[in-house]
Amino acid sequence: MDIIVVRAEHVENYKLEILFSNDKKKLVDFSTFLDLHSYPQYNKYKKESNFKKFKIENGNVVWGKDWDMIFPVDELYKGKIN
């Protein structure tokens, strides 16, 4: 069985607490990723009000109508994104 994201909650700044299908929770900080990656599709999420507009689709956390920002679930599960 693959692990998927069940729920995500904004905690503060660029941190989300993510609940996975195996009932494990991880706190994931996206600030370093956003600081290091200056791409047009990511830049708007450097504004916290836009960052908070994520949703859960197909078992993952996504941002934007066309999934401007999405991360592998296994990285989210480790609690560290690259």
C-alpha cells in the first residue's frame, strides 16, 4: 500500500503539519525550498497568504490550479524537501 497525504494544516510561516494514510504526522518546513528556488511558478508562494492556499489532491499537497508546486510524498514523509 502506498502512503498518501490525508490532511495538511498550516502551522506557521511556511510550515505544514501533514497527516499520512498510516496515521503518522510530520512537520514540514518549506521555507528553505522557497528561498533556494526562484522560479516564476514558485515565487508567488513566497507570499505567506498564497502559500496557505494549498489543497490535497490525489493524495498529495498541491498549490495552484495547475499544480504549480508539488513534492514527492516520500520527501514529505521524511519531513525534508529538496
